[in-house]
Amino acid sequence: MSEEQQRQRIRELVRKQTGMDWPELQVGNIEKAMSSVTLFYWCTKKEVGKRWHQKQLELTDEEADSIGV
């Protein structure tokens, strides 16, 4: 999977879980633990009212697999 495909899938997951579309979403880090995967991403000021505000999302195994993690 290309980097752009992964970004699009991550954006879809974030939209599905938060109900928000983040067109400027930047993936920060993906941390894998024994039983969980945490996705860290950044949003712009116009999206959240702050400059490059970091957010995180806990992913299920299925969601992690869908983005190639």
C-alpha cells in the first residue's frame, strides 16, 4: 500500500470514528502495543481552532489491518 493510500484510509477511519472530515490531516505516529494500536494525527487551526493540534485515536485490530499496520 502506498503512503497516499494509507493516508486516505486513515482519513476515512478518523472521519468514521469522529464524525469529522480533516482535509489537512497529517499522520504523526502509529504506536503498537500488545493489544492495541494508537494513531496520533495533527489537525490545522481552521479545523480545531488551534494551531496544529495533536489528537489520538485507538484502533481495533481490524482497523489497524485496514491501514496496513
